[in-house]
Amino acid sequence: MNLTDTQPVAGDRRRWFALAIVMTAAFMDLVDVTIVNVAIPSIQRSEGATFSQIQWITAGYALAFAAGLVTGGRLGDIHGRKRIFLIGIGGFTLASALCGFAVNPEMLVASRILQGAMAALMVPQVLSIVHATFPAHERGKVFGLFGAIVGLGAVSGPLLGALLTEWNLFGLEWRPIFLINLPVGIAGLILGSRFITESKAPRALKLDLVGVALVTLGLLMVIYPLTRGEELGWPVWGYVSMAGAVVVLAALVAYERRKSARDGSPLIELSLFRVKSFAAGIAVQTVFGIALGIFFLVWTLYMQTGLGWSALRAGLTGVPFSVAVSAAAGMSVQLLVPRYGRKVLQAGALVMAAGVLLYIWESERYGLGITSWQMALPLVVMGVGMGLIVAPLTDAVLSEVPREHAGSASGLINTVQQMGNALGLGLVSVVFFGVIDERLTPAEVGPAFADGFQHALGWVAAVMGLIFLLMFALPKRPAQHVEGAGEDTPVAEKEPALVS
């Protein structure tokens, strides 16, 4: 059975215009995830945002994106991928404008949540549109181009954010990092309506909005108390809320069981968790997302607020990390994993932990006088470790999943990775801001942020150790079978590495 109700036509030149449009949209989302971090200190200074508000500027996007990913894919299958893509890119562009013209931190947080929700409509359609537009023999080349776009987005996002913030175009300070999406989004909306061919899945799964609501509520009941707890003095209601999240999770499991029995289209396919490697892999993805959520926000604050570096210097400092991730990811998939299997991923966890510990040591040794060159070694080590994990992890997690559930499984992997990221951003208030006094004199800011950075990285190193242990439950040699998930598996869910 084919994924779409129409066959791709190889001779149709419009498909290349369609490819350029959806690739641009994917790039816009990838860059938007990374571009914000480097501008956070500028936003905090100019808008007077609290610690919890700057966490929500990033966590709100990740939470909305995670909660809507599976539903966004199913909406495209049901109502047409072109239609949902255009709604998503139009809404993303509008949300970007609201972010750029936000008059206070509260409006910026709300606009970022809307932006994440619109990305959840837009992103799942990208590869489904490619699948519907290109014949099978051309898709390998197209997916290769997407891989290049992912790498380019990872490298260019922080640099672009640094340059736009540093240039202070028209006196707008940080706002151009969002406003740059406007001309790109408008062009995508106009050209997409003309060149993208509509497609649907002939037998699409039904929506599970109750499941989405329960997942979102459960996460909010954990993340909101974490982000606000430090500044509110850890009130009792925060602990009650986090405990209540367990009840919501139990209700979610019970509902999903009933939903599966009733119409076979739950948000979460619970039978997948009987597969040991998948259950462990989901835990790895979640915990890895937590580690990354903590590191990237804390790292930015350390360099710009603690060390007093410019956004441009901070962005350039991160280039060795991005290059190392891209290089190691390519080697991992093509050369190492086929030969050594699971050991490559476990080595990646240990190498990344070693890089984190080296970073802590250098931060302590050089203090506030540390330079970008001195940071390069730990960042390259961390980047190599991360690259060894991120590229082959999805296939390792999916390798023992039954063929008929490959789409649901990979969609769930994407979702939990984003949820882990949101949870990590929430935990920043505990592992970083929790050891920093909000009432600091200018002379105390640098040492306090350096101490907070070292403390937070200690937690990241511990998390990487936990990931190493969890990886023992992954298969020793992951099967290379994601492409064989079946023609009726939504391709946006089969290619999760290309979702930010």
C-alpha cells in the first residue's frame, strides 16, 4: 500500500521547487531552535526578564513542539499535508512576528509557545511531502540533502543568532533573530501554495487529543514548579503539583489502553514498551534531552553573563563543538556502528562525559580569565561524544520494534527527545540558578555564574554516566531496517533524525 493517494511523477519539474520550499522550512525550524540560546542574555538585559522567564522562552517552544508532533503528522495525513504545512508555516511566521515585536517577557514566552505549536504542524509534513513528491529512486539523494541541511542548521544557528544580536540592526537588539523568519516564511507560504502537490494517507489514524492534553498537563505540572520554585521559595503547591503529575501519567496510561482497544489509534502505542531495547532507548532519548537542555542554556549564560563575552564571541566559541558533532556523526553511522555496534554509542556517552569533566576542570583552573581557545579542547571532546550518539541512536532504538509499529515508535522517539529537552530547561532552575543568589553585585556575578556552571556540568556528567548504563539494554548490533518500516508508515515518522 502506498503512503499517498497519488504516485510521484519523476518528470514533474515543480517537485524541485517544492523540495526547496520544504527544506527551507525545515532549516528555519532547526535554526530557530538554536538561534535563541545565544540571544538569551541580551533578552534578559533589555527586557528585565526573570530567570524563570528566560527558561520558558526556550522550554515553552520545546514543550509545545513535543506535545504537537504526533498530532501534527496525523493532521497532515487526514486533511492533506500541503494544507497543514501551509497552515504551519503561516502560523510559524506570524508567531515569529509576535516574538520579534513582543513588548514584555510574558508576551515573548506566549509567542514562543505558539511558535513551537506551529512548528509541530509544519515539521512533520516536510518529509511526508518529499515522499509524496519524489519517486523512490530519487529519495536517497533527497534525504542526503536533508542531512546536509541538519548539519548546516546546527552550525549556522548560533552564529546567525550571534551576528544578528551583535549587529543590533536598526537598534532592534535581539529582535531580528525572530524577524528574519518573516520574509522567508512569507515566501514559503506563497511559493508553497503554488508548487507543493497535495497528498493524504488513504487510511490515516484518528487524532488522540485527550492523549495530547494529558501529556501536556503532566509535563506542565512538573516543569512549571521547577522553573518557578527557586524564585518563589519552593512553595508546597509546587511539590503537590509534581506529585500530581504521577496521577496524570497513570490516567494517560489507562486512557491509552482504552483508546488502543477502541479504535487502534492511541497517541502512545503502549505495547512498544514490552520491547526491552525500545523502552531503554526511550529512557536514553529522554535523559539525553535533559542533559542537552541543561547544558546549552547554562553554557550560554556562563559565557555571556558570567564571563561578560559578546554574543558573537560566544557563538564563535561554539563552532568547534558543532563541527565535531557533524564529523563524528558521519563517521559513527558509516564506519563505526556497522563494525562495533552498541559499543560506539556507549563510547560516545563516556567521551561526552569526559569532555564535560574536562570543561569543569578548565573552568576551575583558568577562572574568569578562560579563553575561547582553552574551551576548544573540551568542546571538541564533547562534540565527538555527542556525534557518536545522535546519529545511530534512533536506529538502535528501533531495531527490535515490530515493522508495523515503526512509524509510531519513531514518532514517539522525536516527542520524548523534545520533552526531555523541555524538562532539562526546567531543571536549570535547580542545578544552576539554585546555587546562584539573584541579588549579586556586579563583582559577584562572574564567580557566581562560574560556580553555577561547574555545578550544572557535574549533573550533566552524571547523566551521561546513567545513559551509558541504560545503553546496555540496546541490541549489540542494531539492524539497519528503518527503511523497511513499510510503505504505509508515515515517512515523517520514519526519519526522526531530521526532526529538530
